Amino acid sequence: MSIVKVYNVIGIMSGTSMDGIDCSYIKTDGVNFVSIINENSYKYSQNYRNKLKKIIKYLNNIKSLKEKQRIKKFENIVTNKFIQVIKKFIKDYNIKHSSIDYIGLSGQTVLHDPKNKKTIQLGSCKKIQKKLQIKIVGNFRENDIKNGGQGSPIGAFYHQYILNNYSSPAAIINLGGIANICYSHKKELIAYDLGPANVLIDDLMYYFYKKNYDKNGNKAINGKLDKKLIDFYKKDNFFKLNYPKSLDREYFKKYFNQLKKLKNNNAIHTASMMTIVCIDLGLKLIKKKINELIITGGGRKNLFLIKVLKKQCKNKGINIVLIDNLNFNGDLLEAQAFAYLAVRSVRKLPLSLPTTTGVKKPTLGGILYK
Ligand SMILES: Nc1ncnc2c1ncn2[C@@H]1O[C@H](COP(=O)(O)OP(=O)(O)O)[C@@H](O)[C@H]1O
Ligand SMILES: [Mg+2]
């Protein structure tokens, strides 16, 4: 019997919410062993967040690929931020360099255009590796896209690892900037994006209140639903698409332009109900019985969202469980996922499947920088 090696890996994640960089130091074999050692989120300053927003706006307004390739000039800003945060994490937890086998780094997504098979994550693994002198596994999505996948959602195998604890059919919904779902039962693994979870709410909070998010859902609770707008939203073509499917932060921008015309809290309430709608419509696509729905990501702290979701799911016979009740920190799950994926990459195990990203066959991913 061969003994499978367990690696010490730091996973680094910065999602579409652009709220900060999450770091998780774990021991894992990339299959069925994970032990979390240290983890923390490092929040972005408002200044840095505004810089990222400007980069995204710029990239989404330019049409030609040639111009998009000029993004390199922005990349240094993001690369330096990663270096700064990783150094701080290592120092804060006194992690020895010799006790880090790899860093798994997702990069900062600034553009995701599945229709044209393009996705851009900023952050140069090569430069980070050179500066820190630690092996980096990055570019997790590139090979998937080359093989006909959408490059997203890429963390499904980690979610499956968690779902393996359940004998009855269960799914994980990640309420990040964008919501995605991962269903796993008896070897079957399905994952796809559902729609915006927090991006619309966050953008409206900034528009009306110069705040980054609706803390605990307090504004949504005090608003009223705009029935006409939500009925219009339900008819969006994205919801009609079958899985696999993924989504760009900008796709739902048109609704932001409608929502901002409403009264402040009514806009935030309606945007929050849009999140509920995309979960409801997304669940219908699965056409499978789900007993447990596990919620992770920052949106699980939005008490309004969770209250409405619990009520709706109760009627469908689905039990809502917050990931924290399974002893995982829901703010750091995706960082853990990239550490786990780094080991899968090194061990030449697939990262994506036809039923997760739409790739033609089980596909390896990630590039090792050493
Ligand atoms: N206390 C809270 N109340 C309501 N929403 C919250 C709270 N904390 C975080 N969030 C939401 O979660 C988002 C961050 O979630 P996260 O899982 O980090 O997403 P991403 O992976 O896109 O970065 C924030 O932008 C915010 O919308
Ligand atoms: Mg985040």
C-alpha cells in the first residue's frame, strides 16, 4: 500500500466582491484529508478597492483583445498587494518557509466572459514566486478554458470533499459576489453559477450610502419589493440556460441601472430578493431532491437573505445549514479550496468535469511556478 503524501499549503483567494484577500494554511492530500492550521481575511482599504473597481470598469469597456492584453500595466498593483498580504499572513502566524510546500493562488478576477471563453485574473504568480521564494500553483482556469470549459466554478472538488460527509443528497451554495452551487451525491458532481449574490446589493449600498455592503441585511429588512422589476428579472435569459454556466460580475449591471431609480431601501430589498430568485430558479435546474443546503460565503451573514431563504426552503423540504455549523469558517472556504486545488494540480488529479465547468472531459489544471 502506498502512503499518500500530505502537503502544507497556503490557499489565497480574492473574489468578485473585492472585499479583501483570504488566506488559509492547511494540510491536505487534495482528496479526502484536510486539516486547517491557520486562516485569516485581510480586508482591502477603500482606496485599493476603488482602484480595482476602476480597473474592472476599464477592462469591461474596451473591446479588442489587444487592448485587454495591455492590462499588464495594472497587474503590478495587484501582484504587490498579494505579496504584501501573503508576507503579513506568514508573519502573523509565524509560519516557517520550510513548512510551506506550495501556495495556491486564484488571482483577482477582473473579467470573466464565458461566452467568448475569456477570463482574466490579475496577479503574476511568477513575480510572487520570485519574491517569496515559495512554489506557487496558479492559473487554475486556463487549461479548463483551453479544453472547452468556462473556467468557473473551479472549486467544485473541494465542495465535494465537504459534501462527502453527507449520506443524503446535499448541496453547497456560496454567496460571494456571485452565487454558485455545488451538488454532490453518490459520485455525481454538478456545479454552476446561479446569479448575483452580493454584487448588486454592494453596488447599491455604495451608490446610496457610500458603504460597501448591507450589514446583516438591515437596509433590506426596511425596504419594500418592486414587483414589476423582480418579475422582469425572473425572465432573464441567464436563468433559462441549463448548466454548466458561469457569470461575469458585469452581466447583471443592467438591473443595477434599474434598481438605482428606486427609493434606497426598496432598491436594496429588491436586489436582495433577486438573490433569492436566482437561488430558487437555480435549484429548479438541478431537478434532483436535495435534503440539505449548506450556505457559505459572506452573504450568509446577511440575516435578511438567510431568513427569506430558510422560509422558502422549508416549504420545499430543504434544510438550510450554515457552513460554520460544520466547523468551517464560511469566510475562508474558497481560500481552503485553492490550497486543496493546488495539491490536486501537483498530484495530476482533475480540477473540473463536464458537469462543473462544461469542459469536454475530466481536466487537469493549474500551473506550477518554482
Ligand atoms: N455582516 C454582513 N452582512 C451582510 N453581508 C455581508 C456581511 N459580511 C459580508 N457580507 C457580504 O459578503 C461579501 C463578501 O463575500 P465573499 O464570500 O468574500 O465574496 P467573494 O468571494 O466574492 O469575495 C461582501 O461584499 C458583502 O456583500
Ligand atoms: Mg471575498
